[in-house]
Amino acid sequence: MGGSPEDKATYEFSVTGTIERRGQSYGAPIDDGAVTRDPDIDVIGDDGASVEGRLGGGGDAYRITGEITEFEVEDEDAVEVYIDGERIDTDE
């Protein structure tokens, strides 16, 4: 996921499997150096299957297993979401 410095956005999502924070973009059009790893801002739930985070000028990257069951973002126009390097529509 990526966002611009002017457009900060909060997000949350859940999966049927697990979520692991990563420091690489894995094919999304953002430099690996811009991928942030802020455990105080981007918090993976105790269940390991949900995350709440915030974007603003960088990107957040996660490795997930299973299916995404829920995805909410404060401002959809401020966020681009990629899975395996392909942009997805967050409304689906």
C-alpha cells in the first residue's frame, strides 16, 4: 500500500490466515527504501490476522496468507493497494 505525504490515510484489514510486516514492496511501484516498518503506528492484532495502520508519504508492506475478508480505508483516493505487484480495487 502506498500514499502521498499530502494525503495521510488510516486503514485496517483482516485476513483468514496471518499477516506479517515486511520491508519490501514485492513488485508494487514504490522503492523498498520508502516502505515503512512502524510497529507503533501500524499495529498487527493479537490474533495475527488483522492490522490497523496509517500511510503518509511512504508505503506499508505485509505478507499475508489466506483471503482478505475486510478492508477499510479512510480516504480511498489517497491509497493504492497492490497484491503480488498488481493494483487491486479496494471496493471488491
